[in-house]
Amino acid sequence: MKNYKISLADAIKGIPLTVKTLDARNITMMVDELISPKTCKEFVGEGMPDGNGCKGNLYIKFDICFPSQFSTGSRVSIINALKANESELS
């Protein structure tokens, strides 16, 4: 399992995710869903080799970096957006 640092903005809006594999290749996956600290993405066949020429899967967990502060306007916008989607958050 590998941890991937991501900003709060990128976690919300969806981004292409580029991850370095164990053999130093870069692979990209589009993440088009809301990412939470519980989100785990699977890269099939990109994990540890098993000794028989096959590779396991690589799992990515997310470390979401929250800003240390928000402007008042940003805070109000975030609160309003969360209230508008309150039924989905329960």
C-alpha cells in the first residue's frame, strides 16, 4: 500500500493521478470521484512481483492535505456547498 499526498481541491474536483510504480515507471489513472481519506484505488498488475513472473496489485490510499486557513468568503462558500448536499453527507 502506498500513500499519495493530494490537496483538498484536487480531492474534490477529480484529477489525473500519476503514481510511480515499484519498478520506477509512471502510470496515470483518471480519478473522477470525490476522494476521501478512506478512498483506496487499485492499479491491477502494478504491485509486487510474486516470484513466478506475475505482479500483484498496487493499492493507493490518500493523504489529503487541508489548508491551514480559509478566507471568510471561501469558508462561507464551503459551508453553503456542504449544506446544499447535506442529505448525501449523512
